[in-house]
Amino acid sequence: MALDLCSSNMPNAGVPLCDKSRGIPRYLIIGDYEFTTGDVVSIAAFKAAFAAQCLVSRNGSGKLIVLPLVTDVQNQTGDNQTGTLNQGFTEVLREGFPAFQLGVQISNNHAQQLRPLNNTDVKVFVVDHNLNVWGAITPAGKFRGESGRLFIGGDNFTDGQNSKTIPIYLSYTDIEEFKASSRYFTIDFSVKDYGQLRDGVLTLVSSTTNVHNITLKFKTGKIGLSLDAYPDYATALANAARWVAKNTATGTAFTITSVATNAAGYWVVTLDSTMWTALASLASVTLNLAAPSVLDAAGATKLEGVEIILTKP
């Protein structure tokens, strides 16, 4: 009928056979990167794009991080809000938002490292036990994480009776996106080896004019203990191209003349003598390692530097 509106709103009920549904969550990938159509043309293309975004610096746009393996899953999706009409009919007024408590087995220090994510709005991809990566399709046809909010519960004591996990609370905040715009991409590799950059803390040992002796260490949860990165990274970082420096006040690049190893367990970083001499007293240079992607290509993997300020006396 010309005035029949039903036909214009009626979906077809058939779909291709053997399509997928969500499985058991295994890994959460957090970040705002949107995979393009070129990124999902093949598993190799997806893997390359994914790996590249996992090497973006901590404050860079499109950075992706991978949270630890999920070993316990509790569905905490809220109940639908329903209403009843006086003729006995019940209708759904509001759907319950999907929410999950996910348990991970990690250290106290690792949990602390993740707690800055608490109560932040994030984009979340979920890799399930079938190696399907679940996200959402954007209006432009890109593939991105679904909108959610995280809370990392933190470490606690165990009772000795039950397996211990640290809870990660994941609440989805856009129910229409979750229910109506979800998509998946199937991979054939584990994501656990990606998105695991460690903060390498640079420390000044001593200085002689423009020559600075620098150590690199990883903080641990044990008081007074930091792990020395020098044995693993000595050679890879003994190159001026693996470091960056800038005038702290102006942000102008500051030339690094050379970087060499020292048997005492530190790097000797020599800044440009002329530029250092031109600095006013108490002016400073900010020194850091190069971008994680540069370090990774040079064999210094899973590493991002934490900058240090070098002040001229």
C-alpha cells in the first residue's frame, strides 16, 4: 500500500552463514587509533598498523596499549528497565549498559602503572578467545575501539583460599554503538607482545661542562630497587641518533655531538660545546631517548624514555 510505512522500516532477516559473535574476552586494547580500510585489507596490513601504533610515544595521538591477559570474566551488565501497561503488556524502556569485571594476574607495580586510566573515557578493542578483535565501525567506514570507561581495582592481599586477580572494570558508555555498530577483524597472532612499552628513567650521574654521564633504569615495586637497563641496551643506545635534546625554555633542538658507553655502566652524552657555552647560567636542556619507533628499529625494544633536565651551573 502507498500509505503503508511498515515496508520501509522492515529489515531482512537473512545473513551470511558462519558469521561470528563475541567470545570470551582475552585482551583489551586501549587507544583512539582508527584502522583504515587499507589497514584491514589483510592480516599482515592490520598487524603492521597495530604494531606501529603500539610504538607511538605516551602522549602521541593514536597510541595503542595492550592490557594484561584476562583470566576471569564476570558479566555485570545492568538489567533492562521495563514498564508495564495496565492491560498486562511489558515493554523495555531502557536497555542495560554492557559492563564487565575482568580479572588479571599482575604485580602490584603493574597495577599502579595502569591506575591513571581510572574513570577515563576510552576507546576499547577486545580480543576474544577466537582471535577476533571487536570494535565499532565509524561513519567514515573506519574501525575503532568501542566507547567505554575503565577502572583498575589495584592490588590487594589474598585469602589463601581462592585464586587472586586484580579487577579491571569495563563499562561501555554507548549502547547503540555496542549493539548496532560493532564489527570484528580476525587475526592469527597474539597481541600480548605488543603495546608493552616500559618507562626507562634517565638519571644524571655526573657532568663536566657539556659532557653528561647518564644511566637508564626501570622502577620496580620493591623499595630502593631499580633495574639497570645498561646491560641490555648499552650498544643499541650508544648512538646520538637514539637520543634527542632541546632547549627547555624555547623547545629548540639542541645538538647531541656523540653518545658513548662507559665500562662503569652509563652512557657519556656530549652536547654541542658551542650551544652549551651560549646557555645562560641556570638555563637547561631537556634530554630524552628518541621515539619508541626509532629505538625499536635499532634493537632497543619495549622502551620509552622518561626525560631528564640538565641545568647549566
